[in-house]
Amino acid sequence: MKSGHLRLLLSVLALISLASAYNRAQSPRSMAESARAFLASLDEKQLAKAAASFDESSRQFWHFIPSPDVAKRYGHPRPGLTLREMTDEQRHLAGALLSAGLSREGYRKARTIMSLEEVLRVLEGGGGERRDPLRYHFTVFGDPSEEAPWGYRVEGHHVSLHYAVVGGKLAGAPSFFGSNPREILTGPRKGLRALSREEDLGRELVKSLDEDQRSAALVSETAYRDILTGADRKAVLEGRPRGLPVGELTRPQRKILDELVSEYAANMPGEIEAFRLGQYRNAGDAMHFAWAGGVEPGDPHYYRLQAPEFLIEYDCTQDRANHIHSVWRDWDGDFGLDLLADHYRTAHLLPAGQ
């Protein structure tokens, strides 16, 4: 390559790197600006629902089932202000807050998933208050500033997104996306699949395995009814078979796995995406891929990728295997708990001897 072309290429790569770093640095700032604008638009009654202390215990209470069922099943109402309780202007500001915590593709998925409530309403002949695309709850925890930890959550049926900003650093787990239906089978939106890549790449990977690999990966002939970690505050998989060590994957198979992890990471804004990909790189071969159920389209199925720092779980079994649940969990960093621990160790050191 001629030196002039080489210098041009290096300049372009440097610009891309700088732009990427700039975009990552903007995530906490964009979130804070969006949160402040949203809160400023609310009246006193709305603020009582939408704003909470960062130390509020409900910050770690979460679920992905339809809203009216939460309090009945778990004795704890889902906090937050719903889109239905907002004016049109406030909904736009809430949408900006949702967008600030996602990439363009992640935002598309979230909005598509939310729109499926209307599809379910039609399929169920009304659906009552269970099926409402405006029943998504927005909560801001703490003061959106650079001085103290704060965060926010957007949650409703099949969307549960959690963010914490601590000392300028950003955490974004758990992050849950579901899709019911997995694929719309009739009507004007027939064929729509909100989480197509999560499904297709997982199946592509398991079908690429040879007999010995698949035998190691298969942890159950029958797919689990749901993701095993559910909506627990702390993700736990004790006693579960781990599956296939990823060090036994061939190079083409590892490339499929790369794409699968990237799909989950790329739902998030640049800073969180880069962090997740860093976790994946750091894990090296210290990961296991597990599969349960059938491998053909339409078969109930489940998979997970278990790494030292994170967990991906995916399940498609309910409603005749036309109903997806998927989640990214950080073993120690869900709800920004690892960032908080570091923050309190460094920013709140006790005097010597105490």
C-alpha cells in the first residue's frame, strides 16, 4: 500500500475511534439531560410516581410480566409513571429517555415489542388492561447529575431496562427483551419478528455443532419453560449443567458466537456495548454454551452463554414456541452494584483506624 493511502487509512481509523469514544462518553450525559427534561415536564402528582430515591429498594425489584399481574403475584406494585398517565409532550420526553439508554437497533426492538401489545389485544379478543402499549413504567432514581449515583428504569410487558450512573460510569443490566408473538402469523404485520437475530444465531450455532459437541452442549432434551434466572434480584444458576466449553468451538463456530454476543451488546448505547464486548473478550475460553430442547424452527428451545462476568439466557417455549424471553445479566454488576461498591470504597473512605 502506498504511504499516502496508508496515512489516509490510519486517519480514517483514528477518526472512527475518536467518534466511537465520543459517543460512548455522551451516554451518561445524554441520559442525564433526557431524565432532567422528562422530570421537569411532570406535575407534582406525576413526580410522586416517577421519581424515587436511588437507595429505594424497589430499584432492584423487577419483572417482565404484564403490569396488572405484578402486585397480585408478588405483593409489590410496579413503580413508575406509565405512558398512559402522560401528556403527548411528556410521552415524547419519555421516549427520548428510553432512546438514550439504547442503540438505534435496540430502540427499534423495544418499540416493536411494545407495539405487540396491540397484536395480543386482537388475538385475545380485547385483552383488557393486560394488553396496553401505553402501560410501560418510567422511574428515575436519584438526581440525574454527575455528583451522586442515579439511575432509571423503563419497564412493562417484555421490556425491562435498568441503568445506573456512578462516578461517570454507566451500568445497564439486567436488560430484558421478550416477544409475544415471536412471529406474527396473521394479519397486516404477518412475518414480523422482533428478536429474529437472537433466535436465528442461537439456532445456527447449535446446528453447526458436531455430534460430540452437541452432546456436551445439550443440557436437557426438553426446553425449560422459562429463563432459569427469572426476575430474581441476583442471578443464580447453581447446580445447573454448564454445557459445551467454548474453547471446543471451531473458528467458524466461534464467529457465530461472536455475532450472537454482539447482537445482545449492540442493543445498548456505545459505552455499554463496548463494556459488554470487553467482558466477552476478557472471558476468552472460560465460557460455556448450553442448549435445551429441539433445534428445528418451531421446536421449543432454550440456550445460554455462561461467562465469568455475565450471562445471556434465551427461551422460546410458551404459546407453542412462539413466545421469546431473553436477558443479559451481570453476575456482580446488575443494577450497578459493582460500580456502587467501588464508589463507596474510593469516595467514602473512613479515616484511618475506623
